[in-house]
Amino acid sequence: AIVSVATLVCISVGIPLGILMSKYDRVQAAIVPVLDIMQTIPSFVYLIPAVMLLGIGKVPGLLAVCVYALPPIVRLTNLGMRLVDKEVMEAADSFGSSYYQRLFKVQIPLSLPNIFAGVNQTIMMALSMVVIASMIGVKGLGSPVLQAVSNQYLAQGIFYGSGIVALAIIFDRVSQSYGKRIQKHREAGHGV
């Protein structure tokens, strides 16, 4: 549940932020250093301000997971939007497309592979952070792993760790197949 909610929050914040970054260079110049800091700080460090501000529980854990998992979706959305061919955008302009038509019918569909790669990376980072968030009392997948590590139960740690890896592989395959299906649907709809 925490991975799902964190992924939805990251998508709803990250995709608009990536679109904004691709549109304005000043916004990109301001946000890229923040993303660099977010990606270089060790994951354990995210727990400190979350616990200091909100205490121990699910909400600070969710906040830490969201902050940790946000950079890939923002970066890859920005990259995908910037990689859209300028000639395609000029063609859309020449046909009299409005800003929103260009954005929703040209730019976003053409940058979907990069956006879905960002969603995929966000899911993987959220899964990895959920295990670490169990240190501040977030119940879920990370609790049995933390218990196994603290009690040095090798077999239990391998068992629950394998479960998390299996879940990561399932999320990865589902998100990739969904992205490919949307891409095929769009290509079939446009006769490409």
C-alpha cells in the first residue's frame, strides 16, 4: 500500500514538475541541483527530518519514500519532453495547435517511453525505501527484513528479501508491459 501511494504521489508531482522543467530553462536550473542533492543523500538520512517533523509512523515513512523516489520520474519526464523532435512540434504549430493540444496530443505521447521508464524507476526506489522506512515503525514489507537483520536470522532475511525482489520484478514487468501496451495503442490509433 505504501509503495502504491508513494508511486501515485510521485507521479502526480513528478510528471507536472518534469513538464515544467522542460518548458522553462530557469525552472530546470533551479530544480536540477535539488534533484542532485535528493539522489546523492543516503537513504537513511531521509528518515531523520521525517521523524523530527512528524514523529514515528506511516506518514513520515511515506514522506521519506516519496522524497527518495521522486527524482527519477522528474528527470525522465523532463528528458522525454526535451527529446521530442523540434520538427514535429513545428508541424503541430503549423496546423494551428493550441498549447494544450501540442502538450497532450504531441509531446506527452511521444515522450511516453521515457515517462514510463521514470515510473518504473520510481516504483523500484519506493520499494527499496520501504524496507528502510521500517526502521521508523512503518509496518509492511520491511518489518520482517529489519527483524531478521537485527536478530541475525539468515534464512528469514533471505526469505523475506526474496519476496521483496519478486514483488519488484512483478511491478517492473507490469509497468513495462503497460507502457508498451499504451505505446502500441497510440501507434495503432495514429496508423504509424
